[in-house]
Amino acid sequence: MMKKLALTLALSTLCSAAVFAGGKPARPGETPSFGQLLESFSGVPLSPRGEASLEFLPEPELSPAAAEVLRGDGRYWATVRAADKYQRTALLEAGLDIVEIKKDRVLGFARKAELDRMAEKGFIIENRMTIYEYARKHLKDFPAADGAYHNYKETTELLQSLAERNQDVASLFSAGKTLEGREIWCLRLNSAEKGVKPSSRPGVFYVGNHHAREHLTNEVALGLAVYLLDHKAEPEIKKYLETLDIYIMPMLNADGAEYDIQTGRYRWHRKNTRVNPDKSIGVDLNRNYDSRWCRAGASHTPSADTYCGPSAFSEPETLVIKKFVEARKNLKTLMSYHSYSSLLLYPWAGLATPVENEKDRLVFEKMAKGMTAFTGYKPEQSSDLYVATGDTTDWAYATAGIFAFTTELEGNSFYPGAAIIRKAVDNNVKAAVYMLSVTDDPYKLLR
Ligand SMILES: [Zn+2]
């Protein structure tokens, strides 16, 4: 998997041996069962440096091409003091891409000009290193160890094969194209309706990979699809396939996901691949929705990782979601997968106050509790972290009344290795099935 990457011969041989040691793997070209899919993620080491069996491997070095890309990146990994969510919001607006939140500080990416601006505003920058230095320090993240992840081509092939082999309940369609013209695939699970044809059944929508570097989100969405089809004959899943309208779109930002792995080394890319007027790359798709667009926790500076774009829905990818949701009035629930932090977040993200409608707020809270019982993640209102406008969930709830959530998957890095996939998929599939169980009428949780 992720065949675009330059796998070393020794490592790919080892990985194959580990994968195929576990029993009956799916043969090339064969659709894996859920068990086989999970099996393909087990035995894969967290990193070439992290497993005894792989310690003899030479330390992976940055290739000249990858080193050049990272040297030219211009971003820093910085630690900045921030006492509360208001300071964190101000930092987002100054262009800091907050990745980790600690008690009194945050860690994330920003350019020099943005760091200077933060310092001028009185923020204390405790530590900074170039992304090149950061990448060298994180050599364990060499993508060769992550061959179990699906790149765009592999994602496409798996989705096509799932639809092909489960024509009784599944169909695959493109919801539109990315900026670079890649199809944004959507797998639909519904025993009666196929393709883009509307349905009056209660609908649920799972979407992954808004952010390029969050490759684990694609795996969770794919794992969910494989699980549901693998268990389609079991009474509970059969009932959902016969009564609900289920959509799974694993890789929204396919351009960004491919761009992130293009050099054979990760480049910590978050946004899509829009070339901005200042030649910087990308718009933050999860700041580009039309819900209090760019009013807080987002940046108008194109080079910033939290750049909201020139206008709401300026990007083809968010526009695809807009049209998709607007064309499906039957959608009741939505899950947008992100990584990482082990959180389950619900609106508002863009307001510091809770959802005004008491009943809705209670449903959000109850659903969050229901799902985190399986994942162990922390449920909370999104803006408890920081106020950030223009995200998927606020827009979906505000404009269509959809109970929309953001999952921040587990792990302690955007590149947590392949060994984490199995557990993340397994637990999040259970949470996703819980979401199915309430999609017919989320308000039943209040009765
Ligand atoms: Zn994200």
C-alpha cells in the first residue's frame, strides 16, 4: 500500500512477511474482509526504529529531493505559551496551526513572519525549530514503515472493489472533483437506492481526510466501509442497510494527501493544494465553510496553515460537501474524522457559547457520550479548545440541523505508524455503528 513511496527492499520484504504471517490474507486484487484488513495492519511495526526486529536497518536519511522540499518549506515547529482558549484563538488568528494543547502552552506550525507577529503581540515563544530540523528529529516517521496506509489509488481501488462485490447494498459515485481533478469518491450503503438518487430514509455521512496529513482518518473510514459490508448479513447491520441511507467519503482532500507523500517523506501538509496569489500552497478546508467564516480562529494570510481562503466555499472540495449535503435533506448525522488528540467534538466550534437549542445540545452531549464509550476519547464542545469558525460541523448543524461531530483520532503524531491503525479502526467502527443506531431519530435519546 502507499505504493508511491520509495520502499526499501529490505523493509518491504519484512513488512510483507509480517502481514502474511497472520493466516489467510486477501490476495492481490481481492477485497479484504474486515478481519483481513485489520490483520494487514497488525504486525506492521510502529516505525523502523521502534521495533527490535527492525533495528538493524540503516537509519533512514532524508533524500536530497525531500530535504530540499523541507528546507524550502519555511515553517517552524514552535512551542508558544497560551493560558486559555482565548489566547489559543488569538494564536490561530495570528497563523499558528495549533497541533497540540498542553496546560499552559501549545505546539504547532507557523512561519517566521507569523511567529514574529505573535512575539510582537506579547506571546512568549519558548522554542522553535525549522520543519527541516523537525523532520530530521522525527526520522522514525519514515513513510516506508507506513506501507499499510492506503494512498489515493489504493483507496479508489478498494472502494471500487467493495462496491463491485456488494452490489446488493453498495454503490460508488464521485461527489465531484478536487482542485487537481481527482474524483472525490463516496460509497453509499443502502439496500434500495443506488448512486446519487435521493432517499427519504434517515441519512448518515462519514467523511475523512479534510486535512492532508491526517492519513489515519482515511483508514478509519475505509475500515468502517469494509466492516459494514463484511457484516451485512448480521441482523443489526442488515437493519441499518435496509432502513438508513449511509454515505462514506474517506478521502475528501485527495490532492493534499498525495502531496503530503509525494517526495517519499512526509511534509506535514494540512491544507489543499491551491496555489495562492503569494505562491504559498493551500487553503485550510476546515476553515472554509460558510459558518461565521473567518471571524475567529482562522487566518486571512494565505501562507498560514489556518488560512480560510479568499471567501467561504472558495475551494472545490468544500463546495462538493456543500452541494452533497444540500442535495440530501435526509441527512441526520455526520462524522468528520480528523487526527490527532483523542477527542470527540461537537458544535459550536465558532462560538464560545453552547448550542442554544436545549434539546439539540442534550442530543449532542448524549451522542458524544455514547460514542466515546467505545473510543475512550474525551467528549467536549469544540470551542472549549479554542474558538474556530468555518468548520464542517458548525456549518452542517447551522444550515441543515445535522448532528455533526468531529473526531480527533488517537495517536501522538500525524504519523503515528501503522500499528495504531488496527485499534483506531476497531474502536471507531464501534462508535460509528453507535451513530447508525441513533440516526433514525437522534431525539429518541431524550425519551
Ligand atoms: Zn484535521
